[in-house]
Amino acid sequence: MHSEPSPGRLDGRVALVTGATRGLGLAVARRLAAAGATVHLNYAHREQDAAAAVAALAGLPGRVVAARADVTDPAGPAALLERIGERDGRLDILVHNVSSLHPMAPGEPDPAGVHADLATALDPLLHTAGTLAALMPAGGRIIAVSSIGARAVVPRYLAGGVAKAALESLVRYLAVGFAARDIAVNAVSTAKLAKGGEPTPQERAMAERSPSGRLTVPDDVAGVVELLCRPEAGWIRGQTITVDGGQGLLAP
């Protein structure tokens, strides 16, 4: 059973979710809009997906706005934040959900792929730290989406794992840097997500091994993101919270 969003808990807040038109990003956007926030759904290219996402969230208490920008472009995140500032005058919540993946074996690293995944993980925050400090009021939240691949070896995930490990480190440093402004910076991490449809044999085996009897779904993670955005979570700083139903507790 999933927890329900708390209507009105985020009334008046302005949020930006990157990579928000499907999967986990869309689940996070739904949670925040259901709690009353104005949510900017970032996407890079696919207008049709953005329109479908906005339509899917219509009728929720919070206003939903499609926000096109390629946040992997060095100029993209700053331009996006500038438009949000002009429109809403502030940004209370940033959820950095965008990632890239260049599969490679642990013993066969491709430097170009590793650097590309590192740039996707780090640059949207590195290039906007100053802008965020000016745009985000006290009580703001910056939440990054990580992966268990940051701390455990996942097959063919060398580049992604290195990038997520660096992201978690950046979260800790930014948490210290933004603390004096009363802005909380944290990360959420999860294992493989069930994305609907018929599960593969591997997914069935993973679900059977989980102490909770199923794989994590996007709304599980989105619920924790929403919790971190509430006032009661303001004293959580620089943490990476694992959302996997206890799967990571088991010995290999």
C-alpha cells in the first residue's frame, strides 16, 4: 500500500523537476502537484510527451507547467531558472532527476562515456549553484536522485555508478554550502524500479528476494521526495536516503 500525498502541504511552493515527463520524474511531479505546489515539468525535446504529462496531471491542486530546456547543455539550466524566476519570482524546490547511461563493463571503461555521465549528474547543479542561492528562499529544498550503483557494483553500470557516487558527494558539499541560507540539500537513492508491464524473469527473481515481496515503484521514491519537501524535514541535511523496501539490507 502506498502513502497518499498530503493536500495543501506544499501550497504556494514552486517546484522544478528535471526529466519530469515520464517514469520517476513524472511520479515526483504528480506527488508535488497533488500536495499543492506549482510544478515546472522539465523536458528536453519531446513536445508530445510533455503535453501528455501535463494532461495526466490536470485536475490536481497544484498548477503544472511544461518547461523545455536541455539541462545537460551548460547554458540550459541557468536559462530555465531565469524563466521560472521571471514567471514565479522564486523557486522553492528543485528535484534533479535527469541522468544518462553509457553501459560498460567494470574492466572496460570508456572514458568518454564516463565523463558524459558525470557531466549529466553534476553540471545541472554546478552551473546553477549561484542562481539557486539567489532564487531559492529560506526553507528551500534541493533533492537529487541517485542509485544504489553509487555504492555497489551493478553489471555494466560503471559510468552511471561513478556519476551517482560523485553526485552524492556533491550533495553533501552543497548541503554545507546552502545550510546558512536554510536550504536543505539531500538525495534519494533506489535500486531497480518496476515500471509496469509484464516483469522479466530477472525482475521476478529480484521481487521474490526482496523482504517486501516486490520491486520499488516510482511512487515509492516520489513519496520520500515529497516528505523531504515538508517543513518537518528541514533539519535533514546532506543525506542520501535509500528507498528500496529493505532490499539492500540483505546479504549477497
